[in-house]
Amino acid sequence: MKASDVFSYAFSAIRLRKLRAGLTILGVVIGIAAIVALLSISQGLQNSISEQLQTGFATDTLIVSTGGGFGPGEMASTGSDFKLSVNHTQIIDEIENVDMSVAVIQKSCYVESGEREFRLTVAGVDFAKYADIYSGTFIAKSGKIPLNPENEIVVVGKRISDPWKNGTLFCDVDYTIKIIWTTYNASTLKPENKTYMGNVVAVLEEIGGFGLGPSDSSVYIPISQAQTFFETNECNTIIVKVENDDETTIESVSEAIEVAFSDQVSVISSTAVLNTISSVFATIEFFLAGIAGISLLVAGVGIMNIMIVSLMERTREIGILKALGMKSRTVLSIFLSEAVIVGLIGAAFGVASGWVLANVVAVVFSGGGLPGVGRGNHAATAGGMVITPVLTPTVFLGALAFGLIVSVVFALYPAWRASKLKPVEALRYE
Amino acid sequence: MTTPIIQTTNLRKTYMLGKVRVEALRGVDLRVEKGDFLAILGPSGSGKSTLLNMIGALDKPTEGKVFIEGIDVSTLDDNGLADLRRKVGFVFQFFNLIPRLTAKGNVELTMAIPGLGKKERGKRAEELLETVGLKERVGHKPAELSGGERQRVAIARALANSPNFLLMDEPTGNIDSKTSKEIMALVIRLNKEKGMTTIVITHDQHIAAQAKRKVQMLDGLIIREEVS
């Protein structure tokens, strides 16, 4: 029997029982839709996180710290007493392929403006170098970032200026804010407050989301002022700008820095962070796909169940077909074709509805209304993130193939049983 | 002596019906020549249908052999048996049409199995249905046809692959006598005009009277044969 005839015969059998076929297909649709929706959302989430990281954390930079911090185990604290100092930038600057480096002194302080007070991160940086490294994010929205500041000045992130996003400002250019740092007297352990009255000279452009570079909710003061104010030369991190973001360059510079500090520092590159995130997402995706896969298996059991029922109902028909000279393998392929049709239709509708579902979820997730509905706040400013679900060709084809394979695998046994029926017994079946 | 189209030697069939051992055939020797018209008579349970199923390669004998055009059926594998069945025109008492296919679809399916093209089989199906007098009913499904019409479709289907012989298991058992006469007239005409070898199981003496040979069966054995 020709393949086209096998298919059209199988199709006529499916069409006969529309409701039953529809429900069987629905099972596959749900399974596939779950897989597609979960995977395309997590892919979209990963993309948006990576994108934000790349914006906030230039790919040609390295972060040197004394350990702990962000990253996998190898970057954990070395346990030594080694402290990074502002002057260490000189050592780093001499390493080949290093463009420049900038030390960051970071402390948590109370910041007062008017009658309000917040606990914020205050970072002391060299404005000129910092602006050069983060040329995409350390930009003044209003005011001007001074390159060689000598006075007690402050640069603030967008959220510091307008924390409630309703125009009620906490501070703005030309405001004077008070930074209060609590230190503990070394001998008496009594807290002592130090204050820094800073004149706001610039408010940064909105950066959005999160990154390891400048942030919307930080207060920046000149490094020289920070050294005086915090009475230390010790810095939390040194940001290194490498001459290019070539992977081998990044690696060789990272190694050179570690060697220069006798392995007492850890070096994080944006590539490493992105790789870590990718691997975390790969695990999450695998897990999600597994859960969704289970629902597809349930659909597979449904297919098997339906086909066994259908096999019993059609025993006589199979007897007739065999009496007419149909070969066992043709009977097998008719039943498998039915599964292929169910699987294909189910997978196709599943991918489509999974995609729709992903987009709906993304809109809800992004925390604001429907797209296109004019709202002053972009979703990102509402604290959430804009997730654009991504349906990769791999997920698309994989879902189609998986739907098809599950359908066929679960149809194998019923189809095999159908093909093995003896004609005379099948014809006698009532 | 020419090779008979059908020959059985010492054909035996035993099967278990629940816990009861049934000896359906107890040594049947039958020889059918090309162009023969055989009527098999006998009470129910005498083994008529079992014999016909053996000849049509739908069932396997417990003992003895069936030869179709000199070929020992027991030597054929599953595919060989399927090929053999394509050359057997089987007509059943209960029609055994596929309910969801039209009259034409049922006849066409028979030709689709050996792989005949859509165009050719469509044309031939219409011709065959016209031969059995169903020209106007080609597009109807079995449920929309009377018993007699269904059996005509079954005959058209049996003829579709130009079979070597026709095997009819009480073809008129479920239809009225007038239609039954018409159908038998059709079968006789096929036998006379086209030399179609035919074996008919029947209870109807009128039909049996028209056959060239009358074979009487009882308890799994051929007890008498009349040649007219």
C-alpha cells in the first residue's frame, strides 16, 4: 500500500471520532505548550539578564577583589589577611594589555537630604577613569560629572534622586546631602559618626535592572575624598579595563593579576559571570523541561490508552483489512500514522499555544498592563524586567520532534498488537 | 492431469472453544478445477466455514495441506499469505465492509492494498459497481445501503483484484429472496462468462441446484458429492 494511501486511511479513521481524537490531541498540546512556554520564557529571562549585565558591566572589564563576592567557589575568600589598597592600581596598570584600573572604596552609609534619610551604598571612585570604563552607564543626566573634583561633591544614581518615581525628589543637582558614616573607635568600640556634606553635581542617567558596574541606587564621591572621609586606603574592588574583550586577553590578564598578587585576590570577568549565569539557566531549563516533559508523558499514556480502545473497536476492521491481503507491517504503519497525525497536530498547536502563553506570562511578569497601552513607566522602571520570550529554532524543532516521538513511542505497542491479529479471529470478533 | 486451482489433502482443524475441544475438520480432501462452481451444504457446525477460511488462507490447518495453484500454503510466511489473499475474492455472510468508507471507497481500498494508483482504481471501482448494478450508489456508505446492496458492494470488492477464485460464505444468508436471486444470477453469470471459479456455502437448495458440484458436509467431513 502506498504511503499516501496509508496516511489518508489513517486520517479517515481519526476523523471518524473527532471528539476522542480532539481530546487525545489536547493532551499533546498541553504537554508541548508547557515545554515551549517554560523554555521560551526562561530563555527570554536569561537574555534580558545577560543584556542588563552587559550594559552594566562592560565586557572588557575585570573586577579584582580579595575574595568572597560574586561567583563560583574558586573565587571564594582566600582566607588571608590581604587587603586591596587604592595604590594597587599601579601594580595592575603595569600588566600587559591593561588599559587602566580604578579602585572602588564602598561603604554603607546613611544619606540625609532634607528630612529624609536612607541607608545607601557610597562608592569612592576616580570619576575620570570610572566614566571612561563605564562610558555607557556612568553618564550625567543632569548636571556634569567633574573629571578632577577637589571639593566635597557627590554624583547620585537616578533612583537616589527620584526614589518614588513620582517627581518628589530626594535630591537633585545643587542639593547638598549629608553622608553619615558610623565608625567604631578601635579601643573603646564606641560608635562615632562622621559626616560628609556633599554638593550634588550630577544625577546619572537611568541604568535599569542590575549590573556589577554603576547602579541607580548608589552615591558616588571622589576617591580622594573617600580616602579622607573613610580614613582608609583599603578598597573593596579594583575595576580593570582590558584593552580588548578578546577571551584570551581577558584570561591572560586575569591570570597575570592573580600572579601579581600571589593568588590572594580573585578576578571576575564579565564573561565568567555570564557563563555562570548561562550554566545556572541551563540547569533551570533542564528542570523546567523535565516537569513539562512529564505532562507530555501523561499525554503519551493517554494516546496509548485511546489506541488500545480503538484497537479493540476496530478488531473486525483489521480482520477485514488482513482478509483483503493487507500485510502486517501495513496495519502497523496505519496505526503509527494515526499517532503521527495526532502527534503532529498536537505538537503544532502546542508550539503555537505555548508561544502565546509565554507572551501572556511575559506581559504579566513585566508588571504592567498590556503592551502598547500608554503608561508613563516603562516596565523596567517599575522594578521588574522586560522579558521578551525567545523561541529558539532548537526549542521549536525539539518540541515538534518530542511531541511526535512521544506519540509514536506510545502507539508502538497498540500498533504492534493490531498488526499481529489473526484474520480469522479478528473477523469473528464481536 | 492439470494442476487443480484448489486442492486440500487430509485437512484437519481442531480448536479449543473455551475448554471444549472442537474438531471442525476431520480429514477433508477436496479438489477444485478452474472454472468450477461448487456449492457446499451442511448444517451449522459441519465445518463449511472453517474449510473456506483454510482455502482463503485466513486460517491455518492443524494437519493436512492446502494447495492453491499447486503451491503449498503452509510454506508461505505472513507476507506470502497476504499476497495470496489478494488473489482470493472473499464474500462474507455479514458483508464485512468498512463502515466509514463509501461503496466506492470500499472497493478502492481493496485495490489500494496492492498499491494500484488512485486514478486507475477509482475508474475500476466505478466499473465494478456498475457491473453489480450499483452505479447510482457509489457514494453511499454501507449504513445507507440495503443488505442486498451491501452484498453487491462486497462482490464488487471481491472482484476488484481479479481474483483466481471467489469464496462466498452464505452470501445470501442475510438478504431477502428476491435480491438473493439477483445476486446469485450475477455470480452464475460471472462463472459462465468469465470462467470465475466459485465456491459458495449455502443453506439454500435453489442456489445449490444451480451449482455444477454439490458437496455435502457433516461433522467435519465431506459425506457426499453430486455433480450435475
